[in-house]
Amino acid sequence: MARYWGFWTRGKLDLLRRYLDAFTTACKSQDEIIYLDLFGGQPENRDRLTDDNLDGSARIALATEAPLFTRLRFFEIEPYASRLRAALEADNPGRDFAVVAGDCNQTIAGVLKELAPYNWAPTFAFVDPNGPDVHWSSLRALARFKGGHLTKPELWMLLAAGMFIRNLPVSGQVSPQDARKLTQMYGTAQWEAIYQARVDGTLRPADAREEYVNLMRWRLEHVFEYRWTHPLEIFNERGHSIYHMIFATDHDAGNRIMTNLYNTAANEFPGMRADARRRRQRLAESEAGIQTLFDDAAGSPPVGQRERLYEHAAAWTPFGTAEAP
């Protein structure tokens, strides 16, 4: 069964496709290029408004050419792992890839040990969970995969800070399970200072969201010593922030390429959002038996002021932190 996604997922996957094309092109002189996908997803995906097929991250990585990734590892839980493996094997005979079944936080160490003979190779890791499901220990294993004398693997990860704002109770009583997940993801309980400030009104929701994102960026920079981290905020068609994509790199080329791609995305995503709004409106009118004479893009609500050209800024000292990283 196919999984349905919003327009923002289509935009995110297109951005992934563009970056992987640039990444492998920049690495064309290398004999080995590694791709790691910690949440490989399902083989069948569709746009929820258009019903168009969407190639997921696994298919996009395998289709990247000039040159190809030489070794690809996709992580996924069952039963999705078996479905993904069957679909990819049928379409990609002879390629060096594997779908690793189970929780990526438990299996990542074994895969990186297997790939250790190639840890000199350029490596890109896509970390795209649905929530706070990746552990800091997994990010640490990725960051340290190549050793201190080599450029670290590039990370592109989803951080659902908007979900934290919507789902964490404002009563100040976070469930032990949710608190454990956030601490495992950040590798620290520093997120609690942001949460308490949100509860007592010191931070507005939008400001708390920015602090959650900044905390992750700051720790990637100061604990793992990535030279650059880039955040891109993703909105739904109603203008609500749903997540950020955080890119971390040590390489000048990666920094330059993703800066340009984020700038392009900051221009394109508002238009995509306006198109999704029009499609949703037409579907609602059709279901209600309403026929319109005009399809005028000018009638769409204006894009949000936050959706502007991307400008990189360094992470700042995390809110309320006094402890060492």
C-alpha cells in the first residue's frame, strides 16, 4: 500500500535529489561513495493531492548518476524493510546496497563496522524520521565514522520542532516516555530549559521552536565539531511550520552547494504551498458541487513573511544552558 504525503515532502525529496547529484559529481574522482539512509521508508509513495507517484529517498539515491553511489545502506523496521528490499532488488540488480531491518539506532554500529574499510570515502547520511526517533548515539557514530583526520560524513536530518510545540503539554508535565525520547535525540536534557520557558510564557511558541532547532545545530557544531550547519524551515499549505531540515558539513563545497539549494528552496516552496492551497480548494469545491469560472493564482493567500531568501547564520549559545556540551 502506498503512503501519501503533502507537497512539502515532494519539495524535500526534490531538494535531496539535487544535492545528491551535486554531491556525487563533486566526488567523481573517488573510487567509493557511500550513502546511508537511517529511515529508508516504503517503496510506494504518492502525492496526497495529485495522486502522482513520488520516488522515495532510497530510489532517489540509487538513481543518482555521474557517478553512482558505490555502497548504499538503507535502515528500516519491519514489515517495511522487507517490502523495500524486494522492490529495490527487483529494480537494481547488481548494485551494492542493503536494506537493514530493525531499529537503526541498534543496527547502525554494525553497518558502520562493516563499512570501516571504506571509511575514507565521501559519505552522505540522510536522517529523516517522523519524530524524535533518532538517538544522539547514532549521530555520534555517523560523525565519528571516518576518524578525526578526515572530513566527517555529511548529515541531512529532519528535526520536527513544530511537533514538539504542538504535542508537548503546556501543563509542564511531559510524559517519561516523551522526555526520554527527546533526551536520547539531543544527547542531553538541555531541551528542558526551552520547554519550561515555553510553559511559563518566557518563550513564545515560534521562539521556542527556533531554540529547539538551534540546540541541535549548536551541539552538532560544538560536540561533533561540524564547521557549518544550515537549517531550512518547512511549512504546510496553511503556513504552519512542521519541521526543519538541518544540514551539517565540514566541506567548503557542501557548504556552498547547500546554501545555494536552500536559497532556491526558499523561493520555490512558497509557490508550491500556494499551488497546494489552490488544489485543496478546488477539491473541496468539487466535493461540494461548486464550479468556478476562474483559476486565478492571485486569489491565493499571501505567503508567510518567514518564507524569504535563505541566509545562513551561525548557531548561538543554547537557551538557558550553563553546562558543558
